[in-house]
Amino acid sequence: MNGLLVLPIAIPLVVATLALLFRRSSVMQRWIGVAGMLVLLVSVAILFRDVYVDGIQVLQLGNWQAPFGITLVADLLSMLMLAISAIMGLIIAVYSIYDIDKERERYGYYPLLHILLMGVNGSFLTGDIFNMYVWFEVMLIASFILLALGNSKNQLQGALKYVIINLFSSLLFLFGVAMLYGMTGTLNMADLAMRLPEVENTGLVTTVAMIFMVSFGVKAAIFPLFFWLPASYHTPPVAISAVFGGLLTKVGVYALIRVFTLLFTQDIGYTHTILLWVAGFTMVTGVLGAASHFEFRKILSFHIVSQIGYMIMGLAFNTALGLMGAIFYVLHNILAKSNLFLISGIAQRLTGTFELKQMGGLYKHYPILATLFLISAFALAGFPPLSGFWAKLSLVKAGLSIEAYVITAVAILVGLLTLFSMTKIWMTAFWAAVPEIGVPDHFGKMPLFGAGNLYIMVVPVMVVAGLIILVGFYAQPLLEVCLDAAEQLLNPSVYIEAVLGPQ
Amino acid sequence: MNSLILHTATRLMIGIIVLFSLFLFFRGHDEPGGGFIGGLVGAGAFTLYAIAFGSEATRAILRIDPITLIALGLVSLVISGIIPMFTFEPFLTGKWLFLELGESEFKLSTPLIFDIGVYLCVLGFILAVIFSLEEVK
């Protein structure tokens, strides 16, 4: 038992409550928001050490023993996800100080952000499939409000699509959970993993697996269920776009990885082949969608979709190397993708628009911003020695080692096309001449550091860019942790034993 | 709403309804009742008052802002979860305290604190919704 396991859920709850109590003072809200994220990061770091040194940590909430109570389980995959979400949480909280207006602060931006984090952390930690549904709901309700906060017309349009499709996917999730419970009489994931192979009606198990694939697939935005994402993610303020683009879809990916390594491994030939096809189509459609758009955040939104394909591909390989690549890819992608969103926000502050065609001259006037963009964009496209290169390299290696040549070729091709979209942004927004009309007066005069306080937005971006470079140059230790995590996933008996005791 | 019957009835009813909500609340745990249903009935009392006298007057008798009520509710939820952690038991473990006072026995517990939190959250949430619907321009 490890009592600290509840902290990544309890801290955001306490912080959200405090922020709610001090909701009249925006100064207090900001301090509470940032300090809360810092405390969360520290607690996750302590837990990470525990899991890394002593193996999987378990907490039976309320002292109700598994499989009857709700169990919190932290294995290496959970910890890696928790760590990256805590880091991004801190980055976003700092960035929000400048990006989020007073009106949104007054309507509870900071409490909602922490509740969202609580939902995300809960989904990473829970060892109970119904409890996971509950955390998904917590996360979704907070994200609905964050998306609609501000009430502008296109925000409501985007939020409506997001709400309807996500409620539908939650409903499917609930159906799947009900069917699992009907078949096995348990909801504890470790217990399920033991009982599912004993179910006689294997066809039904595969059906439930497909229900889960569709439900989590909607949340992770895989082909052909991704269309809601580019329709909604470009509407809210940038800080919110970055949280959504960085974290929320990855929760779907995490759930897919969890259930398709722990629960549904009976008919791999069927389920994982479908996953592989889906991965290929997701990569290609996402990157083609990005190529056809000229709005900064829409391009990034389509790229989220295409990158999800890589992670699903690693999962579909179902080998240690493939899973390692997928996990590493998730970590790298959260850094690179959120950072690009954050940069788009700074570019919008400077040029007054997200439309690439109305931008220009950013390289000439803001070389530091251009460098930061270049680092993140190259990382996303997979340039050595940045983080994306190692992520793609390990996936390609995994693909070649099991002789999946076609999908590997697709993955490499999509990497090239990613570079094409990033070059498009670079050529128009950064390199092109300053457009004649429509440029705000402060363009070129507003410094990144100093007057105007723009540094509050720039410093977080620099930190993330630094992390990308760090991961790129010191990839080996992180890759080893990812490999350990992958081996834990492929050997569920460790997980089961940690939760239910020796069998 | 400007109706003498409603005004008079509301003044009489509100106390009874609040008492009934507290009765439901304390009846909970072993019998049907508890924080959620108690909170709903309590919110019903203040909603009735808001219909009769307007949200301004209801805020005045409530004294605490509904959103603060939600926050206080969350605080007690957290407290009930943290108490068992001081004796190195998992978060949310139920701790009980039995008090003998003369003939009768009182039971105090962390689930009671949890239920107070639920009561406050439900009350605060419903009133926040009702007030913002009433005060919309």
C-alpha cells in the first residue's frame, strides 16, 4: 500500500477548491493555480521514484480490498503519463497568466483547469474500469466548460460538436463496461484480466473489445472518428487549445494502450490488425488534412490526428519495442505539440491573427520566437537529434523487426509530409515579408522580453523547447524507462499480482 | 411573484422544508436519505423563496454565496478523505467515533463529514443555477 498514490488526484481537487474560495481575486487565483501545479509536480516526482525503485504501487481506496473496492494502481506507464501531465500543467498554468482574460478567470478558469487535471490524473491511476469511466466524465465536463467559456459564436459551434460526439463515446464506453460486468461479474481491471480468458463466448469478448476501441478511438481521435477534433480545438484561447491538444487525446491513447495490453489480448490477430489499419489511415488522413489548411491552429489540430496514428501503430505491433516507441512518442508529442500551440498563441498576439496568409515577418522581427518554433516543428517532424527523431526511429525499428514494411513506409512518408506542413507555416508566417495591410501597430515594436509582459508566455515555451532538446540529446535513459514500462505492459501477471496479491 | 397567498405560504413552509431536509440528511447512511437527497430538498426550500420574493431576497437570507457553498462542500469532502491518512490508512477509509451520552448513543464518523460535503455541494450547485437563471438579463 502506498498512501501517497491519492495525491495526484487530491492535490488538484484541493487547489481547485481553494481557487474557488478566492475566486474574486484574480491575483490569488493565479498564484494558487501555479503553486498548485508545482506541488503536484513534486508529488508526482516522489511517486515516480517509488514506482521506479520498488515496482508497481497500489492503493485500495477506503480500505475496501480489491476486487470489491476501487483500486489505484501506478505502474511505469501511469507514472510517465502523470509526470508529463504535471509538467504540462505547470507550463500551461504559467502561460495562462498572460493568455487568459479577466472575464474567464472570474468564471472559474483556474478551478476548471485543475479539475481537468484531476480527471486526467485519475484516468491514469485508476485500476477499475468503471472508475475510469467516472474520471473520463470528470475530465470531459471540465473540458466542455473550458471549451465554451467565453461564449463566442464559433466557440459554441466547436463546443457543440465536441460535446455531442464525446457524450456518444462515453455512452459506448458505458455499454462496454456493462457487457464486461455481465460476462465476468467484476470491474477491477486486474481481476478482469484474469477472468476474461475464461469466458467461453470469445466472440462476445471481441465485440466488447471493438466497442472499447470505438469509444476510446473517438477520444483519441483516430480514423475515421477524428472529425470533431479539427472542428473544435482551434476555437478556445490558446492555453486551453494546448491542454486539449497536448493532453486530452493522449488520455484516449493511454486507455487504448491499457485495455489492449491488459484486457483484450485473446484475439490479437483480429483486434490488433484492425488497430494497425486504423493507425495507417489516421496518419495519412491527418497529415493530408493539415496540408490543405492555412489556419495555424487548424494545421496543428490535424497534426494531432496524424501523430495519434504513430502511437496506435506502436500499440498494434504489440511488441516491447513497439510499445516502447508508442510510449516515447506520447511523451515527445505532448511536449512538441503543446509547444507549437503555445507558439501559435504568441504569434497571434504579435500579428493579431491565426491566418497564415495574413502573417509574415516573424523571423525578421522575432528571431528567438522563430528558433523556438523551428525546434518544436523539427521535433514534430522527426529531425535528429530532437526528441521526435528517437520516437520515430524506435517505431520504425519496431516495424522493421516484425517485417511490417508497408506501415513502416507509410510512417516515414507521413513524417515527410509533416515536414511539408511545418515548412508551410515557416515560409508564410516566419519567412515571408510583413504583409502590407492588417498588421497591428505593435508588430515589431513589442519586445518578447520587457515591456508588455509577453515574457510570461515566452518563458514557458522556452522551457518546453529546452526539454525537447534535453530529451533529444539524452534519449537513452528515457527510452530505457519506456522499455521497462512496455515490458510491464506485456507481462500483465505483475500488474495482477500487485493488485490482487500472489495468485 | 406578487401573490399574497404564495408569500404567506412560503414564509410558513421554508422553515418546515429546511427541517425536513435536515431530517432526511441525518436519516441517511443506514436508511434512505443522506446528503444528496437532503441537499435537493434544502435547495427546494430556497428555490420556493426565490420564486416568491426574488433572488435578491433569497441571497440575503442565505447569506453565503452558492458558489462558496460548493467550495465549502468540496473542503469537507477532502477533509473526510484526509482524516484516515493521519493513522496511515488509505484515503477515504471510514472512521467512526461512538459517544455515550446518558441513555442515547451518538455516532460521529468521516462518512458524516463526507455527507455534509455532498449536502453543501448539491445545495450550492442548484441555487447557483436557479440564481443565474433568475438574474439573466
